[in-house]
Amino acid sequence: MNALENEIREATEETAKADAPVDEQEQEIQTVKKQLWEEKVRLEEVHLALQQEKEKLCEEQERFRREVQEMQKEMARQNQRLLEAQKSLKKDEQFFQQKMEILKGGFAQLAEDKKAMEQERIRLEARREERNSDSGNAAVRLFFSGVSNPLTLKKRYRDLIKIFHPDNLCGDTQLLQQINKTYEVLLEETGWQKKA
């Protein structure tokens, strides 16, 4: 800038000298010199402004280059995370599939076990009914033990009906039905006919 100031000062001095009476040609030369000098100063200012703009652009370019590098690094990190997440997801999916297969097998086994248990329950209930009917008849026959004639049989029957009638507290419908059946069988065995 000092050189520029010196040149401006010199140009000003020359302009002052030019103010003195000079011939026209000299005056034109001075005017052209002044215009050239002003153009030179303007061009230097433009050059300086362009130089500053160039420096700003270089700084921007460097900043942009750094941002691009950081973005590339970040993209690489994100890609790595994505790959890890995909691997983890695939592993979880395989684990889930294995668990699902185990559950399907477990449910199938449970269904088979349930079916087998239902069949076993039906078989046990049938067996219990057979046993109850056999043992029930035998137990009911014990109620009539010691009966030797039809009159005692009839008296024992009436007493049992009073005790086990469903309207009583200790009444039992099934037991009452078994008592009736046993009474009828014993009546036939003794040869006594019920009166209608």
C-alpha cells in the first residue's frame, strides 16, 4: 500500500505541475497519464479484491474438502453400523426362527399329549363307571345283607328310600337308582312279586 500511496502522491504533484500553463498536447498527455494512473490504481484495487476473494475461495474449498472427508468418514461409520445392525438382525431372526420351531414342536407335542390325556380320561371314566356299577351293585347289596324273607326285604327297602331320597340332606340320586335296581333283582330272586 505504501508504494501505491507514493504513486498517488507523485501523480498528484504531476497534476499540480500540469496546472501551470502548458501547451495542449502536453495537457492531453497529462490527462491520459492521469487516466492511466487512475485505471492502474483501480486495477490494483480490483486485483487486491480478487486476491482476497481467491483467498476466501481457497479457504472455502479447504473447508469444503474437510467437510467432504468428515462426511465420507461418517458415511463409512454409518455403513459399518448398518452392516453390524444387519448382522445382528439376521442373527436375531435365526434365533427367532429356532425359537419358533421349538414352540411349534412344543405345541404339536402339547396337542398330542392333550389328545392322549383326553383318551386316557375317557378310558378312566368308562372304567370308573364300570367299577362303580359293579362295586355300586355290590355295595348296595350290602344294604340288603341279612334279609331272608320278602317282608324284611320290603321293610329294609323303605328304610333305605327314606335315608337316601334326593330330598333328604344325605340323599343321592344315583345311589337311590342302584337301590331300586337291586331291590327289583332281589324281589325276583326271592320269587316275590310287587303289587301293582
